[in-house]
Amino acid sequence: MQQQLGLEGIPDKLVRVTPARLSTWAGCPRRYRMAYLDRPAPKRGGAWANATLGAVVHNALKAYFELPPQKRTPQRAELLVHRCWKSDGFADSEQAAEHRRRAQRWVHDYVAALPADFTPVAVERWVSAPVGEIIAEGRVDRVDERDGELVVVDYKTGRHGLRVDDAKNSLALGLYAMAVRKTLRRRCNRVELHHLPTGTVSAWDHTAESLDGLRERAERLAGEIQDATDALDSANSNDVAETAFPVSTGSHCSWCDFRAHCTEGQRAAPDLRPWALLGDG
């Protein structure tokens, strides 16, 4: 049947994955189970100020690029940050106001540095495509065109700067590049991390070999997820849940959404205030 449909070579069962799911599994299988499988789902912790800040910047830039080109100005970008602003996770109104001003400055300077005639190919574009033995999908911050080829752009607002290796080794960016190729049917090798606090860009031009390496990594993680999920579905017991989805502790336990439900995580790392991961600059 597959040969008749022109699908020969495609596995019978393709596992749908997003970079977020793969990252969660790689970081801690127990957290993956709580986030995606447990029903009823355990209650999550409260908002983190750094996550709120990042979401605001993403939403403001999305709104900015959706404007007609003649209305795109740095001043309008600042206004959009103000309109998109939320104060979830901040210590108080003063801290929130200070970081809102920082975000406005970042976005102002970022769009001011873009070419006057710049228009993205896509903004906040959902992509989904078979990649090897998986279906890679997710929402790409932005897709640009440069020299006749597409470029995957991802915004970052963390307190630490980024390196070329961060772009090169990013599983998310690699999967997005492969999915963009198939979704938009155009060449896409370059991936970029745009760090707004420093105004820097970390970029990498993938080769077929480097993308194959990321694809194989994603397939391995997806296979582990599927095996663990199948084991849980077939047995449906607490013992299998703990065995198939073991806890993986570390510093990340301090900001885990499910910290309140994980004794091992509470012991492994100290509790943090919701604004502890904000940058100082």
C-alpha cells in the first residue's frame, strides 16, 4: 500500500515531537510525564518573571511585523511592548516597570538596526513535516530570506549571551530548519539566535551531515519517549511510572514547574524566588 501511495521508505508509525517535548524529556523524564501524560495533571508552580519578559518581547515583535511596513518604527515597537506587558512573577511594580523599560529599549534598538525595507517571510509560523522517523513540528519565531535561501530566526532574552555553538547544537533550530524546508519547499540551512539584551546574533550554516546528526538525536529521544509511554499505557501502575520516567535532578530543579510534587527535586536544589533568573543589565 505504501508503495502505491508513493510513501515507501516512510516508517509505519511516525512520532510527533516538538522541541519543547524533546527538551523536557532530555532534562527530566519525570517532568515530561507530569507535563504531558498525567491525568489529572499536577498543578504547576507560579509564573517566572524571566519567562514573562521573554513572552512579552516575542508578542511585541510578532505584533510589530504584522503591521504594514510604513507603520513599523522603533517608537511603535516600544509602544507594543507596553501594550503586551504583563507583570506576572515580578517582585513588585517597581521591578516590573524597570524591566518593561529594558524590554522597550531592547526592542527599539533591535528593529532600528534592521534594513528599512526588511519584511520577514513568516512570523510565528507553525511548521510540521516528516523528518526521518519523526514528525517535527513547532512554532518558529521568524523566517527570513537571505540570498535566495530561508533562515530560521529565534529570539532570546536570557541574561547570558550566546555563542556560535548554541546555534550549531540547538536541536530546536535544526528541527525547525528541516521542517521549514519541507513546509515552505525552499532551501534552508542557516539558523540564528538573536539575543536582544546584547544585540548580538549567533548563527550557524548547517550541512546535510550536521542536520543528519540532529535528526538522529531527535529520533533517539523520540524513541525513548515512545517506549516509556507505551510501557506506561500497557501497565498503568505507579511502579512503571517511576521506572519508565525516572527523575533527573540538578540545578534545573529550582525552577521546575512541578517542584512542589517532587521530593527529590526539592532536596537537589534550593528554592528560588520567581524573579531570581532575571538579568541585571
